[in-house]
Amino acid sequence: MREVSRAQGAAGPSPGPETDDRGGALPGPDGPAGHDEKGTKMTELTQAWGVTTSGCRRAVVIGAGSMGAGIAAQFANAGVPVDLLDIPAEGNRNARAEAGIAAQLKAGGFAGPGPAALVRPGNVEDDIGRIAEADWIIEAVIENLEVKRALFAKVAPLLAPGAVVSSNTSTILRELLTEGFGAEF
């Protein structure tokens, strides 16, 4: 995604869908759009200051509860495409992630419809491979050391070079979470 001003975004559709350097779709004329204060339809999103220079082009948040969905919403509000993954549900396997997005929409966690469209729901069984596309992976699952370590064991072999892994833990020491995963983790 490129940084654009509101005036550039309001200029009209660009030809064809754009992709980032990893092949992920970027918002385009038929993608996320909002309206500016004058009611002009926006066809592109403006990234937050510093996002382009940060190197974070895509994020993955694992855990679609209040914290995880809220973190995903903030990435999206900054203009960063994000995958929100949770454990698969019966029937619609992405239902938990979709419910997290819906809860953020209801609570006003998104800065409009454009950012909400940047969140791609999924689950940790069918969509775990999306981690390879991400520059930043954030774990926001239940506060249980064994659960977090088991998740990290699935995440570690999929990491892109230089990807950052974070935990949303509030009580578990980093040394316990990362023990045995190597310095790059």
C-alpha cells in the first residue's frame, strides 16, 4: 500500500487491482472506501505517518477476542492489512475471527469502513500459512503458557526473514515464552 493524501485518494479509481511485493491485494476502486468530511468517496486509504518507513506491510494477529480484534483494528486504522486468526469454529470455520471484526465495528474500533475492510478473517488451521506473508505477528490468545508455546511452535517455521513476533501477555515472562526458539525468535 502506498501513502496517499486524501486529495489523491479522492481523485478516482486506479487501473486494476494493486498488490504489495508479496502478492497481497491492496485496496483499490472496488475495495475499501470511505467518505471524507465533504462526502467525497475515498477509493484509497491513507496510511498513518511512519508506516511506510517501518517496513510493516502486513500483520497477523492470532486470537480474535477483545484484545486481538482490537489490535487488528488498530493495524487496519493505520493502513496496514492484517489477518485476524482464531481457532476454527464448527460450520463457518472463520466465525470467531468474523465475530471479532463485527465486535470492533459495533464498538467503534475502526476509523470507518475502509480500515475494517483491511482485516482478513481466518483460522489457525486453514490459514496459518498467512504468517509467511507477515512482517509482524502478534499473539493474543488465552493467558496460558502451554497454549502460547504450542502456538509459537507452529509460527516459528513459517516466519519470513526479519519478521517480528510479539505476545500480548500480561503475566508470562518473555524468557518462558521463547525458551528453546533461538535468538532470531
